[in-house]
Amino acid sequence: MRQFIQHGSTSTYDHCESVAQLSFWLNRRLKLRAEERELIRAAFLHDFYLYDWHVPDGSHRLHGFSHPHTAAENAKRVFGISGSEAEDIESHMWPLTITKLPRRREGWIICLADKICAIREII
Ligand SMILES: [Fe+2]
Ligand SMILES: [Fe+2]
């Protein structure tokens, strides 16, 4: 994740670390009562898709739509994350992935934190 660029000059690893930190902060600060370990695990792995999306390649043509599923599958295989954590990862691109609505507070926090971090990195 450190070798791939996410947005601007930010690596995927640094982006995921920022999303995990902001998710943690939002949860504590706003007293959202998300389960912390699950929240941080899913936040840190939400973009664990392991390729450079800037390089044109048929295997990730619809990156925006497909990478949440790829990341969730990789995270299940490598780290044995739970089904709920996988759902949080799968729903982080909502509303782009219109049918993948976050189903619990952990998913909503990650979805929001991801957008805030992405905008900050792009700007
Ligand atoms: Fe993503
Ligand atoms: Fe992200």
C-alpha cells in the first residue's frame, strides 16, 4: 500500500492511516458508539486493493465501483476480518456504489472519513 499513490502525492497506506485516525476521532468526539477495534481494522483496510489504479489495466477498469469488493476480499484472505468489517469496506464508496448502503455505524463513519480525507488529499 505504501508503493501505490491514492490521491495527489498521498500513498494508499497514508490515506488509509488518515481514514483510520479520523474515524477514531469522529467516533470518540461525536460519541458515536462504534466498536473501536472493528472500526479501525475496517478503516485501515478499506482500500486494501493492492494495485495502482492510475495504470490502465482491464482487471480494474471500473476501479471506483469494483475496488471496495477487491479490498474486502483481500482483507478477508490476509487478515481474516469479520463479515461485518467486510461489509463496512464494501460500502465505503456509497453513494457511488448505490446499492451498497452502509448498514451500521462503523460503515457510516468510514464512508464519511474517507470522503473528508480524499478531498483534503486532492486539494
Ligand atoms: Fe476507496
Ligand atoms: Fe479511501
